[in-house]
Amino acid sequence: IRPQALPGWIIVKLISMCKFPYSRRRRERLFHQLWIYLLLACGVMFLILITLFQEKERFVLVSETEFPIFDDPFPTTYRPPEQVVGLISDGKMDEHSSSIIGPKTDADANILSILPNISLKLDPVLITSGQYHYTNIIVHFDLKGAPPKVGYFLSLLQLVADAGATGILIEWEDMFPWSGELEMVKSTNAYTVAEVQLILKKAQSLGLEVIPLVQTFGHMEWILKYEEFRFLRDDDSYPQVICLGNKKAMNLIKEAIKQVVDMHLPYGIQHFHIGADEAFKYGTCSDSVRLLKKFDKIEDIAMKHIVAVAKYAMSITEGAKILAWHDMIKTFSPTTFRDLEVDKLLELVIWDYSEQLIGVSDDLLLTLGKDFPKVWASSAYKGANFPAATFANLPHYEANNLHWLTYLREYRRLHKFPHFEGIIITGWSRYDHMATLCELLPTGTPSKVVNIQIALIGADKQYDSLSKKTVSIVAKTLANQILGCEEVPSYIQFLDVRECKFPGREVYNTIEYWLQSNLKHQEQFLRDSMEISGWLSRYNYVYNISQNWHLNNIKFELRPRDLYSISKRLGYQMRGLFHVETVDEFLYTKVDPALQKLISYAMALNRLRSIRTYERRPFKIIRKNFAAILEQLEQEQND
């Protein structure tokens, strides 16, 4: 017997021992055939195993466009987990990405070797030694949109402290438990006094400085939107800016500051932020016009107002340092600065959320440095990419923070003034009080942690020689640990947080992966589908003419039930973190329009599929009288 035939012969012999209703010859032929089938099956399995092995290796070589499932930022196109968590090795460059996945310089290689020993916090002992470019890393919480429940807020404070931030900036707006004449401006689900005290106590126990922010010039919609305070607007059409020179307006601002200070003071106030940004239109109310007779420019009146607010805040906070955004003040006259001695009152916060810091220059800093010897930088971790952004864009915010890091390094090397006290990493919930929601806190959490790490590395002078790309890798590797991610290779290039354990992870995953994937697929289908454009258009629906053959192809792609299921699950998850009003607003603005669109298409499809006879053409098409509509519209605009 030939060796290769031995297994088959054994099987035949075993079976032949049994009573079988076939002849010996037929049984042998049958089992020879079975043996051939067995060999073929083994061959197929072998090929499958080889293919799977090659597929695993292919992840580092395949073009990213072959996985077009998810949008930015994890990453711009979908990568399998093995590619998302890329190894740093041999200092090579990923041929499909411009990102370094290994050490580029000697300094880079050195930092990678000592990464496990990097401290996640600024060392208090070294703060006065000149070891750091800046000594404050502050994380912003904007509560005018999607404010977190207290339990979730406390868990975020713990995460921020674990990540190495030194403090938080809280913009209370209408979520503060206002009392007295301001009681009517607080939200119906505002925090109680006890809840605010719990938040402040938690921050204090974690060693986090708390900087309160009260808007005192622009962005006062949260007060001025009401009829009772309408008379305090600079311009009745814009409930944004307070009327400069109005004594009642100033008294209202002082009352707001006093209430916030009274709440915060038992826990300590080292800095107090008075806002003063984006006052787009001012100087038109009667009190401002009256003051113009005494001053040369309306800007002088505005600066005088800011100084008065700063002096008041400093007096009742027992000498806290007063912060203000820079964008309005930079346009004012330096002469006014010196006359009002602003160098003793204000520290400007220079904000720029672009990837290349298009609004920051040496000339700007040198000019401001003459009158403001201490300034702050301000970057973003969410809420500064698009007013209605739903999904995280980590590459954008990472680029913004990395550019601040390199800019501050270079600026401090060339210039001594102004001195940067710290960086405030902002996380806006709305662009202003009237705007729609930006990204939610769970969506911005990975970005927040990554950018805190970038700020920590940027603060320490011993890491000045590191390239931006290596800083990015180190920051993500540290963030991976802080976010409670599963064990991964020592150094990572792309942050994949699907299996991490940070607060709000379930909401993050549902929004970033399930919701984003579904919305992208449906949007692409509705936009690009030949069948929809040709047989389910407005024309087809209104005039009851279509082709069922094509409609049948559409119905398998229109899946409103899938999106509804995601929406239902997301709502359930969000209710553990946010008030029901926030959940409803988010779903109403981010999900319901797409869901309603899919349902409308599905209903139209069902109706057209039921039609069996059609009208004769040409149809009597009735168009709207756009000339009359435009005339009426323009008349209303002029009025």
C-alpha cells in the first residue's frame, strides 16, 4: 500500500468490517471519493489559514482607503485594531501616513526609553526652580450646554487630576444656583448649592485649583435674553453685550461676581476669570453715547469698564489674580493700558484654536508684553472646530495643542516677556448661549487627556528637544494608560479607546462608532444612489410615477430602524450622565433630522410601490411664485 493511500485504506477496512448493503468494490470506490473530498477540505482550510495570516500582516501595508467606514479622528478612515495600535519600531515611517512611528532623533529615542518614568504631574518642588516653561495646566468646563450630572462631573474631576492637570476653569452661566434678582436666570435644572459645594470640595481634595469664570462684557445672553434685563443691552437687537456706562448693568455684574465668589471663597480663589471676549457690537446705547463726550474712543470706555470689573473682582476675592480673554483688549490703545495701570490688574489669556495658530504672532505677544507682563495660552480639546460638531476630531485638537507647545518653546527661547503662566485647554459646549450643542463631554474625553499630556511634556524644559511627532506618540501612550485601556504595545501611534474604561465610555463608543458609521453610510447612500435620484425624487413622489424594480433595490438600503435602535441605546446611556433635557436636545438636533429623513423616504417608497397605474404625461407642474416670496422676504429684512 502506498503511504499516501494508507489513511484511506484504513478507513475502508474499518467500514468494510461493518455490515454494509453495498458490494466490496462499491464500498472501496465510495470511500476513495470521501478521501478525495477530505483532502480537498483540508486544502481549503489551509488556504484560509494562510489568507488570514497574510491579512494580519497586510494591516500595516494596506491603503487606508480600503476601510472607508469611520470619519475622523480614529482615524479619518477605519483601521483595524491591529493598525490603530501601531508599534514604534526601528524608527520607520508608515508608508501610508506622515506620522512617525519610531524615534527620529537621539533625544526622541532617549525619551522613548525612559517613558515609563515620566511623571504625570508637575513637581511642586521644581515649580520655583525654573524647570518649567509654565506651571498651570487648566482644563475648562463649559456648563452652558450639556452640563453633566454631579456624579459624572466628579468622576471627570478625578480623571483630570489623574491626567496631571493642575486645575479647572468652570464657566457656570445659568447652571449656577443664582439667588436674589438673578434667581430667574438660572436654568430649571441648575445645580443646587449643595451640589456646587460637593463639586468644589471634590476638586479641593484632588488638589485642583478651581478658577471661576463670569462673563462681564460680551457673551451675556444668559442674562440679557430676558425681558426683565432687556433694557441693559447695548443694542436691543443683540442680547449679547451689556450697556457700558449703565450703573444698573454694572451693579448686576457685581452681584453675579459676588455670588460666585461667596460660593468659591471657602475653597480658595487664586485666579478669577472675567471673560470679556467677543463683544462684537457695543457703544450704541444712550449711556455709552453720553460717555463718549468724555472719552476719545469707545474702546477707552470698554477698557475702563473691564478695569472697573477687574478691580471689584480683585477686592472681593482677597487679591486673586484676574484673567481676561485677549481678543477684545488687543485692539485697545496701549496708552489707555498705561493710564489705567492694567499691568497690575489683568493677566490676558491668549486663545487660538486653529491648527497653525493663525492668530498668534511674536509681534502680538511683544506688543502685549509691554503692558501685560504675565499672560496665558489657551488651546482646545473640544467645541472649537464647528458650531454643530457631533463627533470628535482628535487630529485637529492635537495639532492645535502641539503647535502651542512648539510655539511656546521657541518664543521663550527668543524672548523673556511676556511670561506664560500656564495654558487653559478649553472644551466648549456651545459657541455661545444661543447656539446648538457642540461635542459632548464623553466625546471630548480622550482628546482632553491626550492634550493634558502634551501640555505636561511641553511645560518641562528637559523635553524641549523632542519632535512634535514623538510628543504625540508619548502623549497618546500615556493617555492610553490613564484612560484605562486594555494592555497594548509599549508605544502607540493611533489611540483606540473602544475597550477603555474612562467615564462615559459607552456614550463615546455609541456616538463615535455606531452613530457616526450609520449616519455616514445613510448620508452617502441618499446622496449617491442612482435609484433614489432617478426613481425616488421629489418629482417621482409628487406626481406618483416610479419603477418598482428600482424601488425594490432601494428598500434594502433604507434602514431607519437601525438608526432608531442606535438612538434608543444612546438615549439610555446618556441618561446616566446628563439630565433628560440634554438627552432630548442632543437626539433632537443630531439624530432626529436624519431619522426623519430616512422615514420620509421609506414612507414615500412604500406609497409608490403600491401604485399600479400611472397618469399620462406631461404632468401639470405647479411651481411656487418665488418672485413674490423673495419680494416679501426682502421687505421683512428691510423692516
